[in-house]
Amino acid sequence: MLLLLAACQSDPALRSTRIGPAYYQLVADRCHVMDRAQLEQDLQALAERACLGRAGALQNLQSRPSRQGSLFGECLRRGALQAEVRCLP
């Protein structure tokens, strides 16, 4: 049972990478996804953190293959979404 809980402990996996001055690429990856809006909310929250509360609109939203997984297959509704954001001055 402990392994089942540990497998999705990092859910969602959020990553931001700076790709230019005040410009970031964002990725949200979830083991349990209800719908695309949930991933978009994850990305918006990540954008606000990366831009210190001054994030612009999400751009170039693209679905990606999820990297979430486990030994016992409990990630049945996994999904990942990528976007870019420019921080506002």
C-alpha cells in the first residue's frame, strides 16, 4: 500500500524553464486528470509563481505524453500539457 501512495506523491509534476528574458516554458503532468481545464489551472498557477504574480496569458498550449507512471498501473487518467508565458513588466 505504501508503494501505491508513493507512486503519485509528486502529482502534479510541475516544471518551469526560462527560455528568454521574462519568458518561460511550463509543463504540468498529472497522474490523475479530470479534464484539460485542470491542467490549464496547474499551468496558470505555475506561471504566477515563475513570474512572481505578474504572468501574462498562457500561449502555445500543447498536449504532451505524460511521464507519470507506476509499477501497479494506478495512473489510468494521466495527462500532460505544455505552454509558454511572458511575464508582465
